[in-house]
Amino acid sequence: MLFDTHMHLNADQFEEDIDEVISRAQENDVELMTVVGFDTPTIHKAMELAEKHDFIYAAVGWHPVDAIDLTEKELSWIEELAKHPKVVAIGEMGLDYHWDKSPKEVQKEVFRKQIRLALRVNLPIVIHNREATQDVVDILREENASEVGGIMHCYSGSLEIAQQCVEMNFMISLGGPVTFKNAKKPKEVAEGIDLKHLLIETDAPFLAPHPYRGKRNEPAYVKLVAEKIAEIKGLSYEEVGKQTTQNAKKLFKI
């Protein structure tokens, strides 16, 4: 009954025990997952996993940190993959000003190209935003991204910006940080955004929720995210699970 809408089972960290990780997820109410590919190797692996497991879907795109490496050939390949029945979104894409591998102008150009691609193939987009909120929001507006909508992945910004994103047809996805004792903003967002605009995710193997913070994250832990949102909102765990899964299925057209 839970949908982990953003994870990376295609990461090297899961190479040794992927079957056990998937089993644990299913034992913890995880019914559906989206594995996100963000460069050539991880896109290949995402597609393999989506084709192998009927409950795993794929998102394909190019990470802003590696924007400088994207070629027209790879962009065309992503557009071709978008026709695959198990590909439900384009991304993750966006801006990341924390790392400086790719210049900001290159990141912006690659971000715009991917939004335009998503508009052509009519798929929602998955947004990665690190220390670049205003530029992300401006580009989404300028490129009419609201026409396809999408997900503000592992959202860590303010409630005010979250509300603007909802108005632009975006879902707000919360992950492990909502369970951290000192994480004020994600809790405010969980409280302030209507459940019909929320999704849950792990971003596994990164950002494991409390009490596993600092360890390898995995899809089974999305249950802890759902339980925390239920606690914050004064709702039942079942209610949060059911609604966030419904939200994801609607967005991904599953």
C-alpha cells in the first residue's frame, strides 16, 4: 500500500543484496517503487529493474551535477526511452549549486532542454533542487512545466515555496529528513500541505530516516516516512499510505 516514488536500487550500494532489499520493502507494505536513473549507467540499470519487476517503474533523466557531460545523443536516447511503458517520468533534473562540477549556466540549459523533452513526450518531471530554489522555480515557470507537472523530490524548502510549487501542478515529496529531530521545514511542509499533494520517498541509499540516519537507506524505510507524516497530520498510517499511493499512481498514470 506504500509507493516509494524515488529510490536508487540501481546504485552500487545494493549490488550485493538487492533481492533481500526488495523482499524487506514488500514485508514493510511497499507495493510500488520508482527507480531513478540520472546518467548513462544508472539509466541502463533502472530500465533493467523496471523490466524485471512488475512493481518497479523507471524515471530517466540527467542529474544537474553532471550536466556538463550530457550530449545530444544521450538526450535523444532519453526521449526514445520515454516511450517505454514502464517509464513514468523524466528526471531527476534540476539545479545543484552545492557542487561546482557543472557551471550554473550549463545546468540551466540542460534543465530547460529536459523540461522541453518532457513536454514533447507528455511525462511529469522529477526535480532535484539543492541551494538553487529561486532559479528552479523561475525556470519551471518560464518553461511552462505546469503543463506536465511533476515532483519536487526530497523537498527541503519552505512551506511558502512548496505552496507555489503545488500551484504549478507539482507534488511535494517528503523523505527521511521529515523524521529528523531538528528538521523544522519538512515538518512544517508535512503539516501545511494537503495530503492530496504529498508523496513519500526514500532516495535510497541516501538520507536514511531516524533511527537509521547515517546508514544505508532502503525502500523498506519509506514506512517510517509515512508514519511520521501521519503523526504530524494527526491521521492514520493507513490513510497516509493509501492517499500518497493514489497520488503517485495518478501522477505517473499507473
